[in-house]
Amino acid sequence: MKKINPDDFKITSKLKLKSTDTLLQLSADEAEIENELAEVREKLSKIQDKMYADDHYGVLICLQGMDTSGKDSLIREVFKEINPRGVVVHSFKTPNTTELEHDYLWRHYLALPERGKIAVFNRTHYENVLVTRVHPEYILNERIPSVTSVKDIDDTFWEQRFKSIRNFEKHIASNGTIVLKFFLHLSKEEQRQRLLRRLEEEKHNWKFSAGDLKERERWDDYQKCYEDAINNTSEDYAPWFVVPADDKPSARYIVGKIILEELQKYKDIKNPELDDEIKANVAEYKKQLEGEG
């Protein structure tokens, strides 16, 4: 099976999505890929247990991708072995009335992981430079004093948003949150096939929305916005990884493997040692408990 090197997917130079593969052959069948992913899941679970005991780091996993790119199933398959206390998934939808009473990053601050835990953002704060950039009229709902019409939303506006996001991620990274961001890179043809399956298979009908087709018409616009967002915000403290997503099992394994190898770099995540008093009295404590038997 093909060896996965996270650096092959990390964005460290200018990204061009049109010249980036949407499919990676792992030279393995689906069963072999699943077996490898199972090993990754087990190791991730042990790291999270250790993180929980260590209580210094939290992990933020950001997932972005076009509709049908496989975010939901990836979350289910990659994180299902982790203790439920240790992972929380947040799916950010259109801001509600309360959220619109605050700045656009507010609701994301509220969902950041506690120390020792993993938070998965299924769609993220990047929607604020993706959907709103394709549909700038949505920005007007935020009631920003300096923005009274779509004409006020210019290149400078988006540059400021990129800067705010970089500052947000730098701040949380410097305070113990490990930030890893993934773009599931799907081809337009594969999306067409997946949308068709939603219509053809009754059990998946509920996933289909006519709005999916309207957004699909803006495919090129979204690709350009993703490129700009990734190129402007992939930093050492919060890197972007672009993962080929035309094959779901491969994408799940690649994302899981990258998360595992990135977390393994933190050698200071370890179980705390017993304090001296407990160490000195272990034999006595054992004797006391055994005596109860």
C-alpha cells in the first residue's frame, strides 16, 4: 500500500486546484484501506486518551469541501474509536439570529476544544470567505457599520478577513490548540455522480436539495475562492492539507493518517507522573484494597 507523507498534501507554496489531483491510487483494495484506517483509529484513540490526561493541548480539525465531498462519512469513520468524551463535532450552518448579533468568528470561539479534547468543525469559519464571497449579499446580514451595500465589499474587505482568520488561528495555536485544516478536493464529475446517487437511491433522497444544483452552477467561483482562502491562510501554526476526495475510503485514510502523524510530533503529550506521596505509598494502597477482598 502506498505510504502517506503528510508533507505531500500540505500547502506550503501557491496552490492551483486545477492542477491538483482529485484522485490518489493507494495501490490497495477497499478492505486493505479499511484495515489500515482501523489501525490509525486505534492509535488516535490512545493519543487522545493521553491528551486528556496531560490536559495541555486541544485539537481543532477543520473540514471543508464542496457538497458531496464526504465530510460526514469521513468524520464517522476516522473518529469513531475515540472516547465520546474526547471528541465533539460542530456543523456550522447559516448563522442564526443570536449569532448575527456578534462578529462572524464569535460562534467559532464558543466551539473551540477544551484542553485534552478534539473538536471537529464540519464546515468552518472559512464559510465566511467562501459562501459569503460567492454571495456577498449575505454579508449585509452581519450589519457591519462600514458595509452598507455590496459595493463596499471589495478586495480590501476580503484581505482583512483573511488577516483576521490568520490572527484567530495564531492566537488559539499559541495557547495550546493544535490546528489542522483539510480541503477535500472533489472533481466536478464525481460530484455529479454523487448527486445522481442521492436521487436514484431512496435512502439518500433526503440529502438532496435543489440548492445543491444552484451552487454547482457556481463551481468555478467556489474553486477560485477556495484557492484564495487556502493560499492566504496556510501557515505553520495552522496548515492546510489538500486531500484527493474522489475516492472516499482513500480520503478517509489519508486524513486520518495525516492527523495521526501530525499529533505524534508532539512529544510533550504524555501521561502525568504520580506525585511523590502516591508513589511512596503505592504498596500500602494496594495492601489496603487487597485486604478489603
